[in-house]
Amino acid sequence: LSKKGKMQLLHDLKKGLLAKSNIEHLISSDCPRAETTAKIIAKTLQLKSTVEPLTREVNSGILAGRNKAWIAENYPDELAIWNRYGDLDGIE
């Protein structure tokens, strides 16, 4: 989660955008951005939070947790495959 993303999340939480919901427990994937977001929400709203790898949308392997600019610079061939096919099956 970027600094800007954290600031936006905290801003929304301060406005009470989630306070009126009936959330009792948060479950997030183990992707860093999702896990960080869930922890911030859980702490702010005093909720339980669980990390569950099975909720991960996509396992992007070597690209997990990286932004597009970093990937383009360090793994341009893999990014081309991702853009063309939507996944990295077969890339090690």
C-alpha cells in the first residue's frame, strides 16, 4: 500500500465510511497491500483480522507486490506476457 493509499484509507476511516457497516471480522489475502489495508482497518475499527492465502486473487510469482514501473524495468519480458495473456503460467 503506497503512502498515498494509506492516507486515503485513513481519511475514509476518519469520515466513518466503514463505521456504519456490520463488519465483525476482516479476512484478507497475504498480498502485502491487502494485508496492510486490512490491518489498518482492523486497528481503527477495533476488529479481528485474519490473513488467508487462499483468498489471494492471483499468484503473480516474481511480480507479486511490485509496481508496474519496477516490473517494466526489471522484468520487461514477463510484463509483456502478463499484458498479453493475463497470467504468468510457465514462467519460473
